[in-house]
Amino acid sequence: MPRVSQSEAWRRVRDVIEKSDLVLEVIDARDPLETRNEDVEKLARRLGKPVIIAMNKADLVPIDVLREWKQYLGRDYPTVFLSAKNRLGTRKLIVAIRDHAPRIPVTTSVVGYPNVGKSTIINYLKGKHVAETSPMPGWTIGEQIVRAKTWLIVIDTPGVVPVDEQKDEALLVIKGAIDPSSIEDPVVPALKLIMRIKRFNPRAFMERYGIDSEDPEELLNLIGKKRGFLLRGGKVNLREAAASVIRDWIMGKLVYYYRPSEVVSNA
Ligand SMILES: Nc1nc2c(ncn2[C@@H]2O[C@H](COP(=O)(O)OP(=O)(O)OP(=O)(O)O)[C@@H](O)[C@H]2O)c(=O)[nH]1
Ligand SMILES: [Mg+2]
């Protein structure tokens, strides 16, 4: 599980939002609804801080889909999309921060679910590697204050999960918010993840592994066999297969995305 407890992470996020002028909420462009953190937004509203949504990992989603989300989310908060990793779209982020800053210099907190790319964004804004990043969710432990530009201070924070989701491992897996090695039994969460991936990208498994099946459990078996995850006696080690599927999802090797019109009626 994350290297810092969620109650501690929330305490830090609350402190950091309190001392910032602007909140940058980072979400994952592949799954904007599941990685939008309503509790973070509520907290920002309660503390009277303006919010900008940054849809990161845009390199994994087609541009027309990104534009639809920008328009949809833009009804609530100014929204930009970017790929911090590939350094694309980041100029628009800087412009958005400057345009919505209540004062200059501005202190901006960077908040959101684990693993959405908060620390990678901090590094981009600074122009060098100052914040530790990792494919493992829950990497950042404490806050980190970085003067990114003469007029911009950014504060990195640990990823936070709303309280009512913290025990739902399958949901956290879908959100890419949990380290698979910390899950006691990853099989059920992996089966749910497989169903969600197939719903939005029926070709995902064929593209990644060259195999597929209508039945998620059989698919997991086939993946385990193909990757050589076998128990003594030759049966497939389903747990290992499940953890590997979850890891591939976290690493962006299994891809899906969807449009607002596919999931919300008022899009
Ligand atoms: N494809 C893609 N991957 C990205 C992008 N930005 C970050 N990542 C990857 O996502 C993973 C998580 O990035 P971090 O910056 O550590 O995420 P974080 O939000 O700080 O995570 P925590 O500290 O665990 O809450 C890393 O493997 C990054 O390389 C992006 O724009 N595109
Ligand atoms: Mg981080």
C-alpha cells in the first residue's frame, strides 16, 4: 500500500491547499471520471481556492476525445490537457495557471489521486528533475515546495483517495491508485479491471498479448500461460498473472479511454 497512510496524506493535502492560492487538480486522461477527486474539489471550495483541472497522460488518448473532455469538465473548472512525460501541452498549463492566479507570484498546490503524474508535472514546470516519480502508486510521501519560475511556486503532495473508496481494492485497481504487490488477492480486482478494459477497448488484450477470450478468467489463464506464470504441476499462477495485468495497466501498456457521451447522459 502507499508508503504513507491515507489519513496522513489527507492531512498534508489539506495543509498544502490551505497555504496555496490556486489548486491544480491532476487527473488521468484515460479515465477522467474515475480519477477526478470530488473530495479534493470539495476541500478547495471549502477553503475558497480556485481550481484548475490538468488532464495528464494525454499521449495515451486521441486528441478529439481530449477535446470533448476539456469541454465537458470545463463547465465546472478551467481544464487543460497535457502529457507531462512527453512535454506536450505544457505551455497551455502555464498560461492557465497565470490566467487564473489570484495573485502573482502564485503558490499552486498539485493534488489528486496517486500515480496521475503530479510529480512529473512539477518536474516539467521546474525544467529539471526535482520531484521523485515512479510507476508505483503512492510514491510521494511528503509535500515538496519548488520555485518553478520567478512568479510560480508549486507544491507536490502525496496522492489521496476519497475515504469511502479506500477499502475498495478493485476500484483502486481500476483507478491505478494501488500498488498490486500490496493486494492480498489481486485476482478479483484484476478480473474487474479486465472487464472494464474490454468494455472500452475490445482489442486491448489482443494488441498487448496477442491473445483474447470473452471470459475474463479464461483470459487471465491464457495470459499466465503465455507469460510463463506456472505453479509446480503446470497450473497457471493466477495471482501472478493478475498482478502482471494490473502492472501493465498502471504502466500504460494496456490502454483504454472513453468519451463523456459514452458514460454521462448530459455530456
Ligand atoms: N504515459 C504517460 N505517463 C506519465 C505521464 N506523466 C507521468 N507519467 C507516468 O506516471 C507514473 C506516475 O507519475 P508520478 O509523477 O510519479 O505520479 P504522482 O501523481 O506523483 O504519483 P504519487 O506520488 O504516487 O501520488 C510514472 O511512471 C510516470 O512516468 C504522461 O504524461 N504520460
Ligand atoms: Mg508523486
